[in-house]
Amino acid sequence: MTDNKNSANKDSNNQDHYNHAGMLAFLFSISFVLAFFIYIVAIHPGVDLKENIQAPPVAVAEEKAVDVSKVTEPWVENQDMIKHGAKLYAQNCAMCHGNEGKGDGPTGQALNPKPRNLVEGPWKKGGGYIGLYTVLTEGLAGSSMASYAHFKPVDRWALTQFVNSITKVKVAEDAAKVAAFAKTAK
Ligand code: HEC
């Protein structure tokens, strides 16, 4: 009995020794961590990650307005006009006709008739530059496709060019005929 008790005391004394060493190791690591923390927060100059926060993401840069004010013949295909049209489309048409023109915009789903799938067609007014521009100017009677006559002609031509660029239902048109139409169109 007594022997057991003594050996138990001896064991716990030994454990105290181990804990002492453990405590020293603990204090050492804590002070190391603290010193490192203070170094990082207060002393280290920081790392240049070469991130240029000023530069806009590519997507935003692409949506930047295109200046079409110097385009003299807006009915002639031109990449700047198509880009300008894409921007106007995203702002004014995508809610009904969908981001990709597939007739699946959120606002359009409850409409009857539904917004046209501009990629697949078909066209009530014949499509092509003349048909598309006519729809944008006059709208489509009996539907929620409104007239966009309040848009400047250059903007309606930009929308025409953009829709024509995404549709599979292209129409062969005589350039001279389009030009003659454009000069009399509102
Ligand atoms: C309020 C929803 C709505 C908005 C906004 C809208 N449309 Fe439409 N659009 C329609 C509907 C509905 C039709 C189909 C009408 C029909 O079938 O008679 C249509 C049809 C069309 C057609 C088919 C023309 C044809 O000859 O058949 C074109 C092209 C078109 N829209 C282009 C546009 C463009 C470009 C814009 C943006 C400037 C636009 N739409 C904005 C609802 C909309």
C-alpha cells in the first residue's frame, strides 16, 4: 500500500518535470509566433502582388461605349456599329429576347406572342437590314414589340447590324437597294 503511494508520488513528480519542459517549449513557440506576428504586421514592408486595381476587368472594357458618331453610312456593315448595337441590345432588348437573342429573356416569358428567337427567326417583315430596321422603326402591331423610332437612326442601324450578326436567318440584300432604302427611311 505505502509503496504504491510512494511510487505514485514519484510518477507525478516525474510528470511535473515533463510538463515543465513542455511549458518552456510552449512559451518559446508562443513568443516566436508573437514575434513573427509583430514583424508581419508592424515591420514587414508588404509584398507587391503586381495587381493593378485600376485596370478594369476585360468584360467591362469590352462593354465600353464605341464612338459611332463619325460613321457616315451606318447601313454598311462595320464592326464598331455591331459592337455599339450589342451594347444597346444588352440594355434595351435582352430582357425580352434573351442575352443571346434566343427569345428567352425573363421579361418576355409571360408575353403572348413571345419575343422572337432572333437567332432562329423567322421574320414577319422579311429580315435583313431593311426588314429589321423597319421593325425597329415601326414595331410589330398586335404584340409587345414596340417602335424604337425615338432611337436615333444610327442606333437603330447599330441594332439592325447586331441582330443581323447573330441570326442564322440571313437575307441576301443588294447593297445599293439598302442604301436607297436608308436614305428615304425615317
Ligand atoms: C417587351 C418585350 C420586347 C422588347 C423589350 C423588345 N422586343 Fe423585339 N419582339 C418582342 C416580341 C413579343 C416579338 C414577336 C412579335 C410577334 O411575333 O408578332 C418581337 C419581335 C422582334 C423581331 C422580329 C421581327 C420580325 O420581322 O419578325 C425583332 C427583329 C426584334 N423583336 C428586335 C428587337 C430589338 C432589336 C429590341 C431592342 C431594341 C427588341 N426587339 C425589344 C418583344 C420585345
